[in-house]
Amino acid sequence: MPCIQHCVLVKFAVGTPQRTIDEFFADLRALVDKLPGISGFTGGADCSLDGLSQGYTHGFVMTFADAATRDVYLPHPDHVAILEKYRPHLDGGLDGVHVLDWYG
């Protein structure tokens, strides 16, 4: 069965401290060691020159071994805690997030 690539684009609100953004990525990276079946994580600030980011400031891709692993991750308390912790820092709350998954 193919892996799942979980791509998330984030719009941090103007004025969000860099320390908060760094903690966001550290918290996500920590899930790789906490939850079995996550085989990769990469993320960071938008550095595109094409001007098509539509306000999304950061993004990440998390690789799951399969759809079942992703399905455990989504409602997992550690993942939900990250959503709740950083929601106030997102432009528009969860409207400041775009998620797309595909089989890799």
C-alpha cells in the first residue's frame, strides 16, 4: 500500500512571534518520534518568488506509512493539542489552514 503525503499550508497572523512559529514546527517534528508510522517531516516559511502563495506563510509535509496511520494521527490527542495551541496564531483560525493529502 502506498504512503500518504500530508501537505499543510498555514497562514500565520501578522505579528506572530518567530518564537511561536519555531515552537509550532518543533511540536510537529516531535510527533515523528511519538506516533508510529510517520516516516518523514519537512516544513518551513514560504520562500517562493512566484507570488502565488495567496497569503500562506508557511507549510509542511508529513509522510505517513499508509492511510491507516494518517487516520490515527488526525484525531490523536497530541495532534489536536497542536491545533488548539496554535489556532489563535492563525489568520482566521482554521480558515488559515489548507490541507491536501495524496498517495505517494
